[in-house]
Amino acid sequence: MKRSMNIQFKNYDMIERFSKDIANLKGEFDLISGRKVIDARSFLGIFSLDLSAPLVLNAVTDDVSAFEVFSRYQA
């Protein structure tokens, strides 16, 4: 199942929690900011994005619980 959603990180702790949450999920996840696309599992890659605006998360996974996890970060 492929799905896109807008997410936003309000502080460093949210990024750290997101990285821990996504590490245990199966599938492919990308974060998009403008024309820049990074692997959502890349902790350092997240910091290369413009975090002042919402990001687009593209998720390709069969794990339905993944979207429950991502809803915590939804913009």
C-alpha cells in the first residue's frame, strides 16, 4: 500500500522519536521537502531538510500500524 501524508517536527525530541519508530517498520519511506528527497530512516538526512515547513512522507508498506505511528507527526 502506498500512501502520502504531511508531517512536521516541532522539536529535536520528535525527530529522535520518529527515527526510533520508523527503524522497526517494514517498507520504504521517503521524506520530501521541496525538490529534496531523502530516506526517512536517515537521522542525519532529516536535518538536511527545511524543518520549518511540513514535510511529505511517502510510505510504501503493508504494515497498517505504520500509519498509526505516523499520525503522531501529522501536520
